[in-house]
Amino acid sequence: MSCEDPTMNRHAMPAEADGARERSLDEVKAEFMRRAGRFSPFEDIKREDAERVMTALTSLDKDEWAREWCEIGFGYEEQADARARAGAAGAALAELYMHGFDACRVGRYPTPNSPGKLEAYRASLRMFRKAAKYFDPPLEVIELPFGDKTLIGYLQRPPGSARPPVVLHWGGVDGWKEDRLRIAEAIMDAGLASLSIDMPGSGENPVLFGDPDAERSYLMWLDHLPLRTEIDGTRIGVWGGSFGAYWAARLAFVAPDRIKGAVFHGGNIHYGFQKEWLISAFTTGGATYLFGAQSLLEARSRAMGTKTLEEFLAIAPRFSLQTMGLLDKPSAPILGVNGKLDDQAPVDDIYLLLEHGNPKAARIYANGRHMGRTPGAPSGHITTTIVEWLRGQLAR
């Protein structure tokens, strides 16, 4: 993996790469078994289920991958449905449905860009919604009209809290609202309400990352939250992760009076949208992707609505907050978080935020990789740091 030398100029960009070899079937199998039950996004997969799928796979065909994982997921769903008919307790049903969800979620990983993967995604949604009926605290599915489309979010409130502030949060191209239950739990443990949504171009969001309505889809949530009587919609924090972190930073500039704090967690605002960085990220970078860097390009392309590397490189620079002239404008408080060795999103974009406009806060992990995750160190520290900062901002 290409890593940043701590002594290099912090505005230097990764060198252009000639190309990168994708992982072979045997390499993917070995890497999956290393991560299964331990590391995101496969931490909830049972070892025996992983072994069954890895043994069955004969290729890295996307539909075969989805089919083998869905077979596991459907088995859990059938068990849960049968136990529901027999009157089983809700907690037991939620656990079984979530095992089914996790299997089908891996089946669509990292993005549903084949018929089989799309079916796996739809199955994962079905199982998640079945499980969510039994969540404690309860999960409310919010459907917000958006022209002739619909925005969908999941609201949960901390028990015993009257009108808590709310954190609106989302992930990137492969981690969607259903995948953020641990983060939602940490938010609620801090006495805050959690509203998880999908970034434009992902999950159930009806607009693409590059759609002119993408920014407006976030502003609709900011319009909606103050209308809710069970939360304090005048105190809103936003938290975007990975490729979705961009939207948290952008909101801090376009709606500075409507949010109390924005977390820019492992994303891009300028350097990460330039060809010099992207060529490397899509070839030698993207090391955390199970299948290799090419699948990072595939996932981002699906979110952006592009078909080729050339199309992506042509459209990406227009999203630069520097080019848009936003960086020197007043912003809501921003916390930038990332690892210094991230090969998907440059830490330089956090430094750029710090060098412009009103003062910002940052937590940079010297040996951290994407989103600050550091080999050998628990990632829960990152979540705790972010949630504590948000709680402080929302107490004001």
C-alpha cells in the first residue's frame, strides 16, 4: 500500500500510477476470512457463514457473489419468519433478521452494480425493515416528499430524553443508513437523537451525487427537523463519513446558521477531487476495498452517475469547495477527522479547511488510514471523539 511519508510536504499529491492488479479469487477469500467477524464492514458476519460462502465461490463474478451471500441471508429470514409465526420474542427475531440483513448487505458490497447485487440490496432492505420493528429504542422510518421522489431516513431517540438535539448523519459509497446502527447507538448514548440517511448516489437516496438537487436534498432535512415536536430541531449537528463527508463540509458553508456543528470524517473537499489524487486512489490506493482499487472506482462512479474513469475525472473537480469559492466564507463549526495515511481521501483537505475562513477543529491520526482507522487500535475511539465534540456543540 502506498503510504504518506510524514516528512513530505503536506500539500504534495500522490504520484500518478500505471495501474493496479485486482485481488484474485484466492486473495479475496483469504482477506475476507481475515476480516470476517472482526473488521468493518464485515464485523457482524459469522465465521461459519463466511467459510460456507468462500468455499462455494468459484469466481469473483458479481452475481455469483451476491447469490451465495443471499442464500445465507434467505436462510436467516426463513428462520425468523417461522419463529415470528410461532410467537417468538422480538429481540430474538431482530437478531435473526439482522443476520439475514448482514449477509445480503455483503452480497451487494460494495455497491449494487449488477442485477444480482441489486437484488441482494433489495433483500437486505426488506430484512432490515423486518428487524427494525423490534428495535429498542424504536426506529421510525421517515418518508419526506421531494418533488416526485421521496427521501427516507431512520430516526431514533434516546430513552427518557425530552426534545433532544439531533445528529443528521450518513456514510459514503458503500456504507449506507442501515449500516450505521453502532454510530446511532453512540449518538443516543450521548443523549442525542439520531437521524441516519443515505448520501446522494447511494442507498435509497433518489438523486445522484452529481445531481443539481443533491444539496437541496440535505436542505430538505434541515427544513423538516424543526417541525418535529419530539426533538429539538433548532439544534442540529451533521456528520458525513468517507466520500459522503464532502456534504457535511459543504453544508457548514451553505447553511452556517442552521447547524451547530459539522463533522468532516475522511472525505474530500478539493485535493481529493483532482486528477493527481484520483488516479492514485483508483489504482494503487483504495487498499481497504476487499476486491481492490477498481471496485472503489466502480462504487464512486455509480454514486456520481459516471461510466468510465475518464468521465469521473472530468466531473470531479467541479465539486471542489475551493473552486466554488466557499472556503473563505463564514461556516458553522467544523471538525475534520482522518488518518494521515489515508489513500482514499487526502488529509491535505483537512489542512486546507484549517487554512481558510473562521477557525476549525481537527483530529488527525498520525498512523491512521481511511477515516483515521489505525491498525492495532480500536476504532471506537474515533466514534467517541466525534460524538463528544458533537455533544459539546449541540449543548450551546
